[in-house]
Amino acid sequence: MAWETVIGLEVHSRLATKSKIFSGAATAYGADPNTQACAVDLGLPGVLPVLNEQAVLMAIKFGLAINAVIPERSIFSRKNYFYPDLPKGYQISQFELPIVSKGRIDIQLEDGTTKMIGITRAHLEEDAGKSMHTGFGDQTGIDLNRAGIPLLEIVSEPDMRNAKEAVAYMKKIHALVRYLEICDGNMQEGSLRCDVNVSVRPQDQKALGTRTELKNINSFRFVEQAINIEIERQIDIIENGGEIIQETRLYDSVKNETRSMRSKEEANDYRYFPDPDLLPVQIKPDLIAKIRNELPELPNAKKQRFMTEFRLSNYDSGVLTAQKEMADYFEVCVATAAGEAKLSANWITGELYAALNKENKDITESPVSAELLGGMIKRIKDGTLSGKMAKQVFAGMWNGEGDADAIIASKGLQQVTDTNAIEKLVDDVIANSQAQVEQYQNSKPDKQSKLIGYFVGQAMKQSKGTANPQQVNDSLQKKLNR
């Protein structure tokens, strides 16, 4: 039987506020356990929550960026459940009236087409604490530093049909929150994580299958692996006569398997009701207009501008704008390289990307700054460096040996472009290759185009790679075709 997969994502984005959503406690990552939890976060008797205005403004900013509806009125509710890292016995969240509803995000598929993914809602809520299961013997440690950190939970429609679409969607969310500067997107620190809802159904069936929820996945790779293994598990169960149980599951990246965590709760299990300590949030139209006017250039707009302004391909523009810091790096590089956009794009998506990936570095950690790379590209453009020489210069800059000019001087890498010197070099190669010259001159044009490579190679070898290869080629063509 042919099966169709239905996927929806709930992405939890940790908002980049300096204090928590309902208290003045700090939100900095990495503090000692339980040093950033105040009386409000601990749920002590008599304390009252006070809403953080910045969290509200960040949520509105996100809503406008996805062309969503921002209702004039939203409310906070209590989501009731009992867990050791939830000291109040409930989580303050939003249910019936979220701050953002009915938005959309476009993702690009592998075949180059665009697909629209609907966003049901994005609501504000407080994070829970963290249970720590190692280092305490048969006990569990509780760190409440994270309790009360503001989250924006972004809930998609079940519009994705395979794991790659889900990853593309999550990457788009990741890029967007970083462009908006409302979340640092650091997935290793849990700043962006997601729950994945997966179900399967026969290809022509309209009714949705029973779904499972894969909880707290914090990398693009794990999202793809977890979805694929869960699809396989569900299909195997159904095809062997079993039924899918609606439940929450955990993904084990070491064993590459999902395992049951608990039965899946419904909304009524949480006994939602409006929080009596928090007034409804009233959003005035003039505030929405103000935030809309302050929105930065977003990924899609920047991509289109790169294609128009710099004449880059759809692919290059997509790669360069997928991360705000990469897009900024590119523009500085182009400005330093006197407008040489295509060559800058090639070096960034080629040599620089490879070096960063090899050492598992982000663009913000690159030893080669945009100014350094742009300076080197200028030397390629003015003929000082060949492509081969430039790779040596890049390696030197990566290793901290200085800028392009300093490395060119210290290693004697300046390209020979003097016409007389090139012609003398070509004459020597021809004089020492009479058999090949005779073969070339007795060959048809299509064969000659292949044989010319031999002469170019000899000239480059004799010049120790310093001769301008294009000038060498031009001179050889002229002399051999007399």
C-alpha cells in the first residue's frame, strides 16, 4: 500500500529578553543551577506575575513577519500538570486567544519549487525548569534557572509531507527569528527546539491517521532522522495488523529509535482556564503599525535583492541569505572587493564554507574576516593572484599569517602578467615540445582544444604556477595557430 505522511511542527523559540516573562530574574545561559530563580519563578505563596513588555513586542514582530493576524486582545491561561520541574503545578501559557494566529511561511523544496506552510498560531508561554538525571545517583536534580524564561511556541498546520520539508520549514523559522533578533537560535543551548507530530495514512485517504508527538528535538539532523524512523515504525505496525497509539515519544539519537514517553494528552487534560493574576493583553493598531515600520529586511526580501542587485543565482542567493550573519559577511566582502559579487559568492560558498565545516565553526567564528577575504578577491580581480595562488593566500589568512598583501609578499606569490615574460615562457615551451607541436598542428580543431592543455600545463610548471594561465593560453593559441 502507498502511504502518505502528515507532519506538523511545534517550534519553541526562547525569546532574547534580559529578564523572564513574569519576573525580573535574569535569563543568561550557563549560570550555576538555581541561581537565577526568584520567588515568582519558584511559585512561592503570595507572589504575582508581571508581564514582560519586550516579550509581547517580540511576539508581535514575529507575527508581522509571517503575515499573521495580530488580534487586539489576547489572554494568558493556566495549563495544569504536575511535574518536578514545574514548581507552581501549572504553566502560564496561552490557549483560546493567542497573540499571533493564522500566518504562513514559504519554504523552498529540493526541486526548486516553493511550498506554503500554514502557521496556526504562535503563543507566549513560560518555560519549565530542567530535570537532571545524571550525577545524582538514583535521585533527580532540579534546576529552575530556566523556569519562567519567555518562549514563543510556533505551531504549524499539518502541511508537511516528508522529513526534508519539515527540516526546510524549521530552518526557515530558525533564520527568521535570528533576522528579527528575537532569539539567538542556539539549538545546542535549547534556544530553539521542536516537537514533531507525525502520522501516516493511505495515499488516497482524507482523514488523518493517529499521530504521535516526538518531543524536544534540538537539531535539524535529528528532526530528519526522528521523522523517518517514526514513519517507518508506524507503517510497520499498521501493515502488521496493529494500531498506532496516540502518545508522546522521545527520539534516541544514539540508537536511532523512538520510544514511548507517555500517553498523549489532549487540551482538556490540562484543564486550561484564564489566569486570574494576569489581565488580558490589549494590542493597539498604532503599536502594530510602529513595529511593522521597524521590521528589518527579511530573508525572502534579501534573497530577491541579492538576485537583482548582485545578479546572483537563486541557489547562491538562498545559501547566502539563509543566515543573517552570512548575508552581512557577503555584503561587507563585496564592498571590500570593489563590487566583485559573483567571485565573492563563489569563495564564500566554496572555500570558506568548506573550511568552516571542516572545523565545525560558524561564520561568526571565521578566522578570515569579510574584509580579509574581500581584500584577497581584489587581488584576484586585478590579476595579482591566480585562483591556485589565492588558495594558498586563503590558507595563510585562515592560519593568522596576515592579510592578502602581506602573504603575497612573504611567499612571493605575485602572478606574472607581463606580456613579454609570458611570450618568452611560451616560446620556451614550444621550442622544447616539437613532437607535441607537430601533433597539435596535424589535428582537427576539436582535438587541438584538448592538446592545448598540455602546453598550458608545461608553462605553468615552468613558471612554478606564477604565470597568468589565461594569458598563457591566449599566447599559445596565437603562436600555435600561425
